[in-house]
Amino acid sequence: MNENVRRLHESHPLSCCVRPATLLYSTFSHPHNLNRRLARGVATKNDGSSVTPLDYLMQQIYVREILKQHPSAHIIGEEKVYQQHTGDSSISGTLFSEGRTYFIDPVDGTSNLGTDHGNINTQVGMCDDGLFAGGLIAQPGVPSNGMFVGEVNNGAYRLDEKGTILECLHPPPTISTMEEAKCYVRWPNVKNIPARAKALGYTVCEALYPVLKRRTLSVSDSLNESDALKRLIYGKQTNLVLLPPVEPHHGPQAWDIAPGLGLVASLGATMRTWRGDSLTIDNIYQGAIVSFSPGIVDKLVEMTEPLCR
């Protein structure tokens, strides 16, 4: 892409997702915006999570823009209730390991909408034949953070709230020893993790503490998975992310994780399961080790793989 071009070219596979994200920024910029009023109608879904009319509207806009540019794409959105009501056969709740699939989380942090809390994301992940290929993550509640978008063949960029390119992103410096590791464990809500997966996760973390130095291993459930992965890009706070094993339908779902994995994949991150396999959309629930330092990932896999047998 020409560095003088200030917006993503329409050929970029995620350029179609920038406009919907900018609309969510405008929701927070203008207090009387209709979308902002839609955000007030917080309801509870069958799984206990929150949803608003704004979630449904945002997903509809994402789907329309994606299919306009990529009519043969598979789309998996979080708001399954909306999909059933519309009968839109282009949206599926089944994972695809063939072709191009977009994973939409139209509003992540919906429960914060009614409180004007800044920790609200809109994010889209993209896989090609099951491999993480791109992602978009935006935090409209904190516009100064910018919008992050990347794809493996087209580079990664930080955009402003209007979709203008602010900077071209580059892989952070690599590390060669465990002593340099700044490890971040994104631990989802513990009550949503089945006992078997929870026990394996804690066993692995306990084994890693002595190696990574306890002071470098921070554990949190305050960020979503993609936010934790986004921290890898600059490498200052975090240069290694661990995602624990979970079971499908318990804990994070594909639309929670795919945007962050796709974004760091666009910059060449190394991603392996705790068993040592290359990370794909089909095995993300086995736990993940993600870093821009392949040697560190290999060392950790040597420790985690025996524990997962």
C-alpha cells in the first residue's frame, strides 16, 4: 500500500469494516445521536450477557458492508437472536475452516453502555481457510487510542475515529530470554470455565511462574481477549500473552478472540496452542501462547505440551 494514501484502499479485506466502526465513534461523540439512545435499552440474553438495539444495528451494518465487498464470505456474529429474527442465511453460528470468514463482535462491553464507561470495543476478526488473517479493534469510548486494523497481506495500521491512517504499525522488538518476558494471562470470568479446563490452566500457570518470574506474570479478567493481544503490538507492557484452555460455549467465543489474533497475525506473531500445534480457528479453545518472539513460544510449548497430555 502507498504510504501517502491516508485511508485504507478498498481492496483491503477489512476496509469494509472501518465505516461501521467510525459510526460507533460518532455515537460517543454526539450525546444526542440516535445510536446513543439505542444504546440505553440494555436487555439480558438467554446466556446472561447484555444486549442493546445498538448491538443489533451495528451487526446489521457490518454484515451489509462486508457482503457488499465480499459476497461469498461467511459471517459469524455474536447476536444470534438477531440473526434468527431476520432469517439472514448469510450469517451462520457454525465455524468455517474453509474460505473467508468474518467474526463480528458489534459492541463488546455492552453492559458499560448505560454507564458511559470507556471500556467498550467494536471488533471484527477474519480467517482464511481457518487461519487467522486479519482483525480490526476499536475502542470508541477512548478515541485517543485509535482504531487498529491489519491483514497478513496488506500490513497493519492505526487509524483515527474517522478512519484516517495515523501510523503504519511494525512488529515490536523480539526477546531471547525468559527474564525479558512480560507475560500477560488473559483469564476469562472463572465461573464460566469448566473445572477440567480450569484445573489445566492453573497447573500450567503454576509451572510457568518460576520460569517467567512471578513479577512479570500478570493475570487479569478486566480486559477482553483481543484487548490483551493488542498490547503485544508495542511490546512495552506485554510481549507474551497466554490464553487459557476453555470449552466451546463456556468462556470466550470466536468473536472475542479472532479479532486480536488476526491483528497480531498481520504483523507476524507466532501463535501456538498449549499442545504445540499451530493456532487455528478450530483449536483456539485448547489454550494459546502468542508472542512476536518465536524462540520464547517454543520454550513455553516444551513446558506446556507434557501437561496437556
